[in-house]
Amino acid sequence: MGGALLITGCGKSKREDPAPPVAVTTTTISGSVQVEDEMLQPLSKAGVAVRLEGTTISAVTDANGAYRLTNVPVGQHVLNLSRVGLGTMRYEANIDDLTPRNIAPVLLSEQSSTRITDLKSVGKSSTSLPGEVAAFECTVSYNAQLYPAPTQYAIAVYVGKTADVSNTSYLQSTQLSQDQNITSPPTPGTGRFKLAFYKNELQQMGFAPGDRVYVAVYGLNKGATNGGVGREATYFVPYSRNPTTGQIQRVVANVSPNAARVNFVLP
């Protein structure tokens, strides 16, 4: 006769402890964008690349202009928003706790259609002022349909001590503007500016005799409130405030894509 053998334990049963909760170490950043062309008309909001500089964290805006960045760690971050043909915008994203962040809507603007076609040195003339050490003729091409007189087209001039001077890194900037009737006879679509540099002004910027001065010139969307048709899309360089002076560098983001460049030595 067969039988079944039942084996029972007499010791205490082990209880499995629950796994410890996983600590949350990241958060999210959400926001949206608006996009406009050179004449302030709306453009598609989709396809804007949004990223945290120095990380692999990124997203692309949807048709409504919305984006969401995940796995964002605590720290001082820079939010970078860009799309081909638009001025790139950069903002501080200082994440000091794990509360999800909702960023205010960002406006991106089309880059200026005004282009620098020539930038050449010219000698002193009867109209030159005392102290002039260098002068250049800047020829521009602009859209005459967008800028009929008295609407003004414009350029932005940036001065620095290194060859990579640009709209985002410079010692001093200047804007010049005019309408198509500045030439006689008027030449719609083409304009010329004289850029003159003076010894005392350069020395005030920190240049000394023998120093090389670098110049970058871009086309500019002059604001409609100042005689133009568009808007200067601006931001302040993140985390760049001078602790002594309190100054922070301003960037015009929607200048033309490429700069014309010259340099000279301060005599």
C-alpha cells in the first residue's frame, strides 16, 4: 500500500521586506513657443529644437508649439531654443528643487533678410571727423518691398578683441539705419553705410595702440516702433551678470545668419 509523505517545517517563516522606494532625482520642464516672420506674422510653431545645453536632454515642439523635457537634474541649466531661419534664444533654467517647472512662452523671430554684400576699407574724406583711425564702406542688400521709404532697414555692428566677435560675444555694439531715399537717385534693394572708428572711443573700450580691433556686421530687423517693420528678438546671456558692475550682456538673436568681418590695428 502506497502512501504520501507530508513534510512540514517547524521553524519560523521568512517574510520578504518590501523594496525600498526609488529616490526621485530629476524633474520636468514644460513650455511653449510662438514663432513670427520678419513682419511679425505668425509662422508654424512645430519643429523648434529645445535642449538643455551641455546635456543630452532635448525635445521638439509639436504643432501647438508645446514641449516637455524629462529627467532634468537639479542645477543651473541653460535652455536653448532654435530652428533653421530663426534667431536662437537662450534662457536661464535654474532648477533648485524637483518641482516640475512650467516656463513662460518664448517668442522666436525670423532672422533678418538684410544681408551684408561687401565691407571694404575707405580712406579719409572731407567729412571725416578728427580722431578717425579706420573707416569702411558697408554695402547691404535688403528687401525693397518690406522696406519702402520711409521705412528703415538696418545693420548691427559689433566690436571685440578676438576674431570670433559676434552678436553673442562683443565689447560694444552699434546700430545704423536709413531708408532707400538716402541715396540719390534712390536704389531700392541696395544701400551703403559708412562705418568710422575713433581712437578715443576704442581706448575707452580698453584698446591700446598696437591692439587689433575686430569687427562683425550683420543685417538687422529694426523694430517697428523705431521706423522698421519687425522686432529685435533679444535675450540676456545666461548667468553673465558682472558681480561688480551689475551689467549683463544683451543679445539680438534674429540678426542675419552670417556676418561680414574686418579687422585693423589701432595706431
